[in-house]
Amino acid sequence: MDLGIAGRKAIVCASSRGLGRGCATALAAEGVEVVINGRDASHLEKVAAEIRALTGGTVIAVAADVGTAEGQAALFAACPEPDILVNNNGGPPFRDFRELDREKLLAGVVGNMVTPIELIQRAIDPMIAKGFGRIINITSSSVKAPIAGLDLSSGARAGLTAFLAGVARSVAGKGVTINNLLPGSFDTDRLRSGQQRSAEQRGVSIETIADENRKKIPAQRFGQPDEFGAACAYLCSVQAGYITGQNLLIDGGAFPGAF
């Protein structure tokens, strides 16, 4: 299927690894000019070269902390009027909620709620003026099924979801859509680091933890970043113009609900 977005321009935040990289790769493969982002400049340039080689697309690397005003300015200097914005940021670490002081709470809310809103504020009016825009927020399956220990991540991302629900509907008639992708367990560095922590706490191998976790997923496997990226690319397509304000859960069936 031709997604109809060749020649469009995208900013994909936190895209040097994992799900962000999967989204950037999928968009580049569709002919989108992609600005990728990460904090490690040398690693980011390596990833940009790899995506270019794989897709033949135009990929611009911007090393910056997307949570800062300077980092956001650098992204929009590289792509002043993106047609596509993919918001992504690392979540707060696993921690008992009793350990969260005000500083940690505010940092989590800024990283996973305030920062995406700030980026949308900068991107949305040019999208409206052009009559086309696609905004994707990578949140988490924990928005629907909160996980103890990830309370700050769940709360901040749920706040973002609620905040943007009204915004999405206010711009739907202007050709701009806003949707959220909710990943479950995907084979990423973040997943493996969590498995490593659990393995050390229990005194077992990381393979044991991984096998236990796989068995809890109806699909009996972890998701792959490229299939997540494909879902992102579809929501950015012209064909997805009638989908907005939605939460697409991609978790291999782990959430045990009908709705």
C-alpha cells in the first residue's frame, strides 16, 4: 500500500534506539524526510547512516535533549514545519511510589506530559495552515493497565492522553490527527534492562525472566520495533485521516479486555 506520505517531513523524538528508531525507519522507507534525535551524537550519526543505507531516505541527525528548550529549538531548526511529529521519551525508572519526592514527580511529568505538549504547540499551527498533519504520541500499555512501580510513568502518560483528547477533536476538521501508540512488551534496551534488574534481584538468569514474561503474553513473544514502526507509519498515512484521538494498544493480547 502506498501510504501517500512520500516527500513529507517528520520529527521523530528519541529515535536512536528501540521504538523511536522503528518509527523513524518505517517513515523513511515511505519516502518521508526524517529528523532523528538522541543525546549521544556519535551513536545517533551511526543510526542515521544505517537508516539511510536501509531505506535510501533522507535522514537528519539532531543530537539534543528533547526535554529542554534548547533541544526543542534544535529540532525545529532542522525541520521548522514538520508534517509529522512523533513524540517519544524515556519514562521514569521502576520505583516504589513512596520513593518519589517532588523533584522526581515533576521531572516525570515534564518528561512524559509537558515536553510532548510543548512540541505539539510548536508544530500544530503550520500543520493546520497546510491542511495536513499527523501527531503520534508513544505512551505505554500502562495507560490502560497501570503497573505498580511505574506509577509516575503511567500517570504522566495518562495525563497527556486526557489533555490531547480534546485537542485532537478541535483540529480534526483541519486535516490534523493526533493519536497515541501504547506499546506492551517490545524487544528493546528498556525491556532488557528491566529483565536484568529482575534477574539480579531473584538470583536467576535473564533468560529465565524473559521466558517467564513471554509466557504471560498470548502471542508468546515480545514485539519487534519494526512492526511497531509499521503501525506508526500507517497512522501517519493519508488513509488514516479519519482516525484521531485514539489509543492503539500493541501488546500481543496481554491486556485482557474486550474494549
